[in-house]
Amino acid sequence: MLSKKLSFFLLLAPFVASAPAGSLEQRQGIDTSTHCGQWDTILAGQYTLFLDQWGKDNANSGQSCANFVSLSGTNVAWKNSWTWSGGNGVKSYTNVNLNANLNRQLSNVNRIPASWSWSQSTQGSIVSNVAYDLFTSSRSGGSNENEIMVWLANFNAGPISFNWGADGKPIPVASNLSIAGHSWNLYIGSNGANQVYSFLPTSGTVGNFNGDLNLFLRYLTQNQGLSTSQFLTTVQGGTEATSGTATITSSTFSVSIA
Ligand SMILES: *[C@@H]1O[C@H](CO)[C@@H](O)[C@H](O)[C@H]1NC(C)=O
């Protein structure tokens, strides 16, 4: 799934560089139609919306559909409706991917200002999250080595973790971390290919995030052994959907690397 995402990015990169600069032109020019194809991509400004239904074949039925609503400067509004039944794992990570200023070493990243306001409507019970997903590599544009997730919501799902309690719950390696205006528990595990660091809200959901994602990376380089020589290869935000039916509306979504 990852190599597919990256190859899309590499193909699209030259097109991004030549996109019109005027925000009015971009607003008029973006594709606001709804896409449902398993690997569909939609470009708007410095972002690509990836349908990324990588676990679709494990579902008995369902799909994820998404569209951009508007683009103004670096802010996009977008919508994702998904429904999945059957199978155990994640079916889709429909996400908005940042295409600009990637592949800096962590030591050369000053800030990753991010804003995300979203709301969700559901039918019945769901298993999903709402999360930023970042990847790092020891080479520029290289294959993923570390995955850093910042969950804004956990709906009956759970993080990857090395450590589990007798109660069947994952055990955080650090609790009540105060980062970017909210309190988080950090879990560390492996997805088989990458070390996975997951920050989950200590309680509740974060429906309005407005903060610097680099503070999470700084915490990891200063406290958890993540190397500052790693390159930041991917920055995305979206929903990992496993089962149920939901529509998530993001009225504000903006992220950039400075
Ligand atoms: C985290 O904060 C909660 C609520 O204040 C508290 O009950 C809990 O003991 C704290 N956990 C740790 C590991 O400090």
C-alpha cells in the first residue's frame, strides 16, 4: 500500500509544482466530484486526496467515497463517507496527503503547523479512528522505517502495541503527555515493517486540532530514541475505517512543513 502511495506522489510531484498559484483559480479549478475507486486520487493545491482502500478485499461489502469541497490558500474542506462490513482489519485509510516540503531531515524541520476541524455522523456502532499519519526513512524518499500516528479520535479501535495488559488493553509507554494543547498516551509497537508510535488522546476526542505536529516528533527524538537524521517522507490525515457506516466532514484541514 505504501509503495503505491509513494509512487502516486512521485508521479504527481511535477504537476504540483506547476499548479496555478492564485487561490481563486485553484478554488475554481479543483475537482469536487465524489470518487469511490479503490486507489483514486484527487489533486488540490498542495494536497492529494487518496481513497486508499487498501484492505477492501478483506471486507464482505462496502466502500469509501470522498470529495474535496473547497480549497482556499492551504485550507481544504473535504468529506469522506464509508461503509464496511466483514473482515477484521482496516479496510481504508482515505486521507489528505501533503505534497510539499517533504524529505527534510527531522533536524531541519522547524514546524508542522496543522489545523483540523471535523465532525462525524454514524449509523450504529463503528470501528475506526481519525488520525494524522507520518512516516520517516533513513533516506530522502526512502522506504518507511517509522510511522508516527496522532489520533484525534478512537472509535472502538486501538493502537499497535508491543505491550498488552491482562485486561486485553494496550499498555502505553508514556501517559498524560501534554503536547500541542492536549493530553496524550503514547503506544509503541510494530506493524511488521515499521516501528509505530501512536499518540492517542488520554480521554475523549479532539474535534478541533490546531497545533504543531513537529512537537510530537520532537518528543520522540528527545525521549524515545527516534533519530533526528531521519527524513520526513509522508504527512497525511484521514480515517482508518474497519467496520460500520460513517460520514466525516472536515470543514478545516490545513498542514504544511516549515
Ligand atoms: C493520568 O491522568 C489521570 C487523570 O488525571 C490519572 O488518573 C492517571 O493516574 C495519570 N496516569 C499517569 C500514569 O500518571
